Amino acid sequence: MAKYIIVCGGVISGCGKGVACASIGLLMKLRGHKVQILKFDPYLNINAGILAPREHGECFLCDDGTECDLDLGHYARIAGIEPSAANIYTSGTLFKELIEEQEAGKWLGDTIQIVPHVTDKIQERLESLGKDNDIVLAEIGGTVGDIESGQFYEAIRQFKGRKGDDVLIVMVAPILWVDTIKEFKTKPLQNSVKELQRHGLQPDIILCRVTRPTTDKMLEKISSLTNVPRTSIFDAPDVASIYHVPLELYNRQVDDLIVDKFRLKRNACRIAKYRELVEKNTENVIRVGVFGKYDGDEAYISLKEAIHHAALANDVKAEITWFNAEAIESDASILDDLDIDAAIVPGGFDVRGVEGKIKAIQYIRENKIPFLGICLGLQCAVIEYARNVGQYKTANSVEFDKDTTTPVIHYVKGQEGLTKKSGTMRLGAYDCELTKGSIAHEAYGKKLVSERHRHRYEVNSYYAEHLSPKGFVVSGVNPESGLIEIMELDRNIHPFFLGTQAHPEFRSSLQLPAPLFKSLITAAKAKKWATIG
């Protein structure tokens, strides 16, 4: 019978529930248990595809085309979960399912209510994941007390009533440091526990997020005021990277406590290889410039992590500098004497900042800086090369100029007539057949690969054929549709200049860094060492 760990948050959102959930999941996997993780997200959106990255963070993409919350990226990168639609359940999806069932006649004669209809569906999702797994972790998004998350807490109350000790409640909440009085304050955390108790739930474990060292006396105080045993309350300090969190929980024997509470065998936690990888010391630095259009690295969190994975695989440390493409549009002098070893132009939507990306790509190409373009990054590279080398001075994308006379980027077939915006792009994993001997082929080490896609536009093959004699060649195509997946510059023109229509960052992990990112850092490292030597 499956065991269930429910992770909820107190005081503020964004306190690390997703990372804690993924970290516990990893420790349970390393002890030999089969694990799955589920995110209950209270927002009414059906998916994260049309949420603004600058406000909500990146939209993480799954193989099955599910556009979801960035926490599923943590589950994938830390716990090694292969996420899909089964791992995310938003209030919007939940209510939509009930409405569709009602319209199909399933609930004839019934008054559909939060209890039992909504709460039953939440429990059904938990049960379905538990059928083939030993342990299911479920994270409730937001903060306890949020009005939109009430149905999830009520469902968990009922679920725990049925399952008893096979369900553990873990609360992640900060002890707030008040800088003006130089003291920690536990009152907000206490109130969060009381709010949880109002839902009929009591935390079994509390992970107290702290920004500086706390005392045992402070944790004893929290224990006495929340009725949670002191042995089940842990400090959870800020760490150097998210990958250190499983090590911190392991050092505090959180996994031992969970195993004991579930009455499971104390199998050894095989964490040595993971620890060795996370604590690997690298002194040499590669400076990577990312030319994006959204502020804040949470909008590009998978990209950022993929860079660090690739750097670690190359025994170097990556220092990332974020460049605002919109600022480059109005002031190209930002590019003067660019002090970077590698450059990435990531994906994005609409025309804002695009001309800045194109200017940056021209500088990168002419100065032979190793380059990786992702999705929109590939498209901007094609526009730049077509304008400045191919002599197509009016080259553009129909996304930015629907009346362009030189549409080097146009609609993917079937996308041009769509009016709905949510979930209608070319989404999910697609195959790509690589040209033998190309940079891409050498990076992947095989001819047929699969990566995740999220786009509505593609490179126009007519213009790609005309750019090929000028050195910008197609090196990867989808074997079924013929859609251009990867283009790269001849190595006689540039040592490493490649663009992909896919998003390889979504499959990258510490143990398996994304091949194109790894090859980019390898090229940057070789160029830098040759210069120094």
C-alpha cells in the first residue's frame, strides 16, 4: 500500500516547497522506494502556458506537451521524475473536468459541490498515482489560508481520515528575521500551523526556513506552541544551490524520521555518488552571457540549471551574466567589448526585444563567440544571417511582421488559422534526425534524438536552402514532417554556432547534462584555454 507525503507552505509563498518535495523524493528513491510527485496548484488556469514568465516564473514543458509550473522542473532535475500531465492538477483543470462530466450527463440529478465532488476527484488523483508507487509526494501550491486552495486541504483532511498513519503532513515555513530588531519571530509560523489546524490537519514535520543560523531553543519554542515534537522540527537554511537541499535533509536525518513514521525498513540511503557530484570543486570559470527579454532568472530557471549542469560536466564553474535584449535595441554599445566566453539566446514570444537579440547575435557571430540559440534564438539567428550575409535585407518573421516580403520564419503548418492561445502550439517531444559529422551529431553522439518543443513558428525551408551555400546549414530535421530542427554555421566560418528549435534545457540534469549545452561549454572552454595558452 502506498504511503503519502503532503507538503504545504506557511507564512509566504515561494519558500521552497517544491525543492523540499523533490529533495524528499530523491532521498526516498535513494533508499530504494518507487516515488512519484504531484503538484496541486490552486490557480484557475488550465495550464501555465499563457502565464507571464516575469511574474510566475518559467513554463516548464513535459514530453507529452503539458505546460506546467516550474516546480515540476525541480521534481525532474532533483528527484529524477519524468513529469507529465499526471503530475500537475490545477483548480482550473479540476473544475473543467467536473463541468465536462456534467455536460456529458454523468451527474444527472446531482447538485455538484466542493464536497464531495471536487474533494473526491482530488483524492482519486492521489489514489491513481499510488497504484504503481511506494511513496507519493503531493505539494499544495501557495500558502495555507489562501482562499483558492481550500478544496485541496479539505480533500487531504478526508484522505488522511481514511489512510491514517499512511499520510504525513510536512509544512515548509520560514522563521522570519526582523532586521530592525535583529531577532527571529515565530508568530507567523505559529499562525500558519493554526490555520492548518482549522482545516483539521496537524503537521507531522516542520521544515523551518531560515536565512541565518537559529538555535535549538527557538525550535523548542516552536514545538511547544504547535504540538509538533521537537524531533520532528528541523531548520532548513539557505544553501549554495538547490542540489544541496537533499544533502541538508539527509544530514538532519529527515528521511530516517519519515521511514520510521511510515513503519518502513531502514534501507541504506545510497547518496554517496550524488554527494560527490554536488560537492565537486571547480576553480576554472566560463562566463556565459544570456540575452533574454524577461527579468529575473526564474523566467529562465531550466536554462540556468542546464548551464550549470554542463559546466560541472566540463569541470568548470559557470558565471552567468544576464543581458536585457530590449535595452540592447536602444543602446547597442552594451555589446562593446563583451566579456563572455559563450552566449545563449533563449526562447520567448512577441516582438519586444527581438531586434536587440538580433544585434547581439551579429556581434557574437562576427566575434566568433561560441553560441547556442534556443527556439526564438534559432529564429533570430536565421533572421540575422539572412539580413547581413544572405543579402535578404527585409528578412523577418511573420510573428513580428505579418506582411513581411521575406518571411524567413513562418507558421508551422496548421498553426496559421488558430485563434485559441492556450495549449495550441506545437508542444511536446519530437524526433530530430541529425546530419552525420555535424556539430549537433557530435554533441549527441547518435543520429536520432528527441527533444521537447513549444513553438508556433518555424524556419522557412525555402530560405534555409539559399543560406546553406553561404555556410549556415540545416543539420537536424524532423523525419516525419521535414521541419527544420537545427541549423549551424560551417566550422570554417565559426567554431561553434548552433541554433535549435527545441528546448533541450528541459531534459537536463546534474547526472545527464543536455548535450548541446555541454558541447557549448566544451567549445567555450577550448577557445578560452587556446587564448590563454
